[in-house]
Amino acid sequence: LEKQYAIKRTMNMRRLINSILCLCLTAISVSCGINTKESYLKSFEDFVVDIEQTKSFSEDELTEIKKEYLDFSETYYNKFENELSVSDEELILELKARYYATMAKQGLKDVGSAIKDLGEQASEFINDILE
């Protein structure tokens, strides 16, 4: 049982490190300067791709992701709104949809994981009673 917990902790730590690395790379690419419409669209797309590729997020990471999303969907959008073409607007709508789909999947994974954990705890409880 201790080995299982150790393996689970190691896997969770690896996921956390990968998630932090992805977020750091996104933050670095964003902070390097979004000073043109093209850099805004590219950075927004990179941000969405990064979160799509990350398996799970901690609460702190989710807070940072939501903040970055607001920067892309409001702050930078307002900054470049007058320069955006119809195709740019369509890309932004697609990126927003992909972001929300990814966040919805994350929420479903969290619920599924909680149900699985509850099932495992119930199974262990029943096994303990039967022994």
C-alpha cells in the first residue's frame, strides 16, 4: 500500500512539474511582448495549445490560467480590437471555445477522479470489515 502511495505521489509530482513548466513557458512567451496583433494571436494560440496538452492542473495553476485567459480575451483583445480582421475574430472565437472545452474536460476529470477515489476507499473499507 505504501508503494502505491509513493508511486502515486511521484506521478502527481511529475504532472505538477510538467504543468508548471508549460505555464512558465507560456508566461515567458507572453511576457516577451505582445505588441502586435500577430504576436497576440500567436501567443493566445500557444496558450490554448499548452493547456490542451496538460493533463491536470492544481488550484494555483487554474487561478493563473484563468488570469492569463482574461488577459487574452479582454486586455489584449481590447488593445488590438480595431486591427482584427473577420478571420482574426473567427480564430479568437475558436480559441475561446477550445479554452472552455479544455476547462470543462478538466472539471469532468476532477469529478471522475473523486468518484474513483471514493470507490477505492469504499472497497478498502468493505475489505477491512470482511477481514
